[in-house]
Amino acid sequence: MGEAIARGAEKRVMVAIDESECSHYALMWVLDNLKDSITKSPLIIFTAQTPSAGNVIFSASLGSARQEFVNSSQENHRKFALGLLEKAKEICANHGVNAETVTEVGDPKAAICDAVQKHNINLLILGERGLGKIKRAILGSVSNYCVQNAKCPVLVVKKSQAEGEVA
């Protein structure tokens, strides 16, 4: 695979995004810094739709209306994800970059790594949320998980403090 990339073959680059400012920053970083490297194939923009399982306790109290509530919640997640991807695709178009959008339902960590394999991605890019050591230890970091588990190189874009991030 390394030889193919060295000869200028199609590079499949994927940016994983969510609604956070750090994801937007990572997308803008790619458009500003890798535009010339992603001309032979579209930039893949991915977002995960978190499953509606978090609402199971509440929805259980709804009795027969439970399935309708779960379906409605899942549909809202889907609409949100599609809107987010459409906005990102528009930003890419405004920068002269062709983009494809992909979304899957699932835990973001696993969904991103699965999408890397499914779409034969050569480089995964994501933003660092900057949770801090304690929150990262408790919640886990999507970027750390992807660095360890994705089947391709991973670039984590960190917003510098000079650009307005509060430590």
C-alpha cells in the first residue's frame, strides 16, 4: 500500500466530525492544509449517530408508546447527523473540495474505526476535544481509541491556545 500512495495513487482521506467546535476546526484544518493532497478522490466526511438506547428507561415508562418514542428519537438523531454532514459538505464545496458524506448508527469510537475499514481509508483525521486527563480517563477519548484501533494512520488536529482555546 505504501508504494501505491508514493506513486500518487488515490488517497482516501476521512474526517470524522460531530457538532463540536474542535470537529469544525479539524475540517477547516484539512481544507487549509491538505487540499492539494485530496484532489484525486473525494474527502470522506463521517459522523456517527449515537443509538437511542440512553432513552430506554424513560421510554419503558411509556408502555405501548415506547416503540414510537424510540423510532422518533432515532429519526431525530438521523436528521441531525444528515444536517451536520450537509453543512460540512457545503463548507468543502466552498473551498473547492469534492466531499462524500457517510453516517452510521453506533458508538462513535467503534463506528469511526469500522468506517475506516469499510471505506478503505488511508488517513483518518479528527479533532481533539480536550477533555482533560480526568474526564478522558473516565469517559474515554474517541481520538485516543481511534489512534489505537483504526487500521490506518490517524491525524489528531489539536486547536492551539493561540487560536482561542482555553486550557
